[in-house]
Amino acid sequence: MNPIEKFLLFVATPAVLALALLEALVLARAKRYDWRAFCVSTFDLVARIGVNIYLPLSIAQPAIAWAHQHRLTTIALDGWVAAAVLFLGQEFCYYWYHRAGHRMRWFWGNHAVHHSTNELNLSAAIRIGMLGKLTGTAVFFVPLIWVGFDPSTVFAVLSLNLLYQFWIHATWIPKLGWLEGVFNTPAAHRVHHAANLEYLDANYGGVLMVFDRIFGTYVAERDDVPCRYGWVHPLSSYNPVEVEFHQWIGLARDLFSARSPKAVLGYLFRPPGWDPKGEGDTTEDLRRRHWAQNESSSPPRAPASHESPVGEAGAIHPAL
């Protein structure tokens, strides 16, 4: 292990677990706290550490090795310029990694574990899914290795990126003024975890919201739309095995029922909820049905000055 990996395992991991427990004790005194969900998150943390120790390789390893062997140059992290380039490059790659985790079902299979809890709190931050390496998500960071950064440094910085995101899973931290829309804040991350139709598929950034701004996926938290957490179709089980494998079982069932190569590829790499007949529950499907229902149940009206001409749901952000 390099020094950062040792710090993360022996210092950061116990610290975040202790802070999540402290928050749980405080919230439990003030209101009902879901201790069973806390236990599921703790199970995921322990299981993930075990998988990473005993199955340390990723299916992306061949791509990582090729990129390192054929790197364009070697970039030493010996100054602020190199550090800034790595940080921004990491943010760019993380954005697409995270966006794929929501928009490609293969990657959603593991990332869904992080979104499975129906309450948002610090314990949700440690529920990441134990099969991340086996799904090959590391492939999104291969470009950084190809241009010349050392692989161990790239993934150590990724771990620090994820460590930053621990605190933004708190629901008791209010909006942070001018920081909103610049940095990934608790308010921005509440939107990301929300299953409301207005908030789906938004705020993928790690530390910054820069690339969400550039690619049109930034959504600010609205006072008039309280966040509902969990999956679009909530999971009520506290069985940790079911939480870990629920999406994978569903994917396997759909792949078994596929009747064409196109359907197989669609189930693997189209968004969660995709259906070959066009009758699924993707974000686009849900919004299309919502708009159709609203149009049929109420007369059309001119949008207010603060609304998009396409209506309230469309004003949130363009369908991805």
C-alpha cells in the first residue's frame, strides 16, 4: 500500500464510520433514525474492503496496463501546475464515470447500491457497492494514465475525491450561498440522491459542479420540491445481500428474456428502466408520461416569465 491508501484504510475509514455513528446518535435523539439502514451500509463497507483485498484487480486492468505502457509522457506530481491538471482531469473523468453509473445499466448495477437507502445521511456515504472493481468503472480514468500520470496516484486522488463527498450526504447542512453551483455541496448532493422527477439525473460532479454546468446537468435544490430519497421504485428490504444484488438479478432476468443482440446491448448499456418496446421507466419515459398526463388533464397555459417554454418539468434540465 502507498501512504494515501494506508491513510484511507487505517485513518479515514474509522473516522468516517465514527462520524456517521455520531450523527446517527444525534439524529436518533431528535427524530426516528433508520438503524437497520445503518447496518446495511456498514455491511457494505466491510464487504467492499474484503472484496478489494481478496479480489484486488479490476476487469479494467488490461486497459490500465496498456495505457501506462503506451503513455504519451511521464508527468511527475512535483508542482502546483501538475497537481491542478490532475485535479481537473480527475473531475472531468469522475463526471463521466458518475454519469455512466446512472445512465448505463451495467454500471448502475453496482452504483444503485449507493442510492438504495430511503433516507439520506452520513451512513449512506459509506454504502458504495462491493462490486465496483468487477464492473470495470476504473476504465473512465484510463485517459489520465495514458497522458502520463501514475496509476496509483490517479486512483489515490479518486479515493480522496470520494472522501471529500462524505460530508455532503448530510441533510441538516443548509444551502451554502455562493458556493452552490460551484462546489458539490450538501444541497447539490441532496438533489443528486433525490428520486423526484424534477431532480433525476443531475449533479454528477465530485468536488466541483463545473462539468455539470458545462454539460447541462446541474440542478439547484428547490424549496418547493422536498427531496424524496431512494430509487424511483423504492427498495424496502434491509437484507444486505438483496441490496447488493437486486439490480444484478433484474439485469440477468432481462438478459435471459432478450430476443435479439440489440436487446442484449440495450439492457446492458442503455439507461436503467430501458425497454426494447419503448414502454420502460427511464427518466425520459417517466417525464414523457408525466408531460402527457399533465397536458391531457389541464388546459395549456403560457409559461410564467421564470419558466421554460416547455413547462415546469422541462425547466429543470434537458433530458439526458
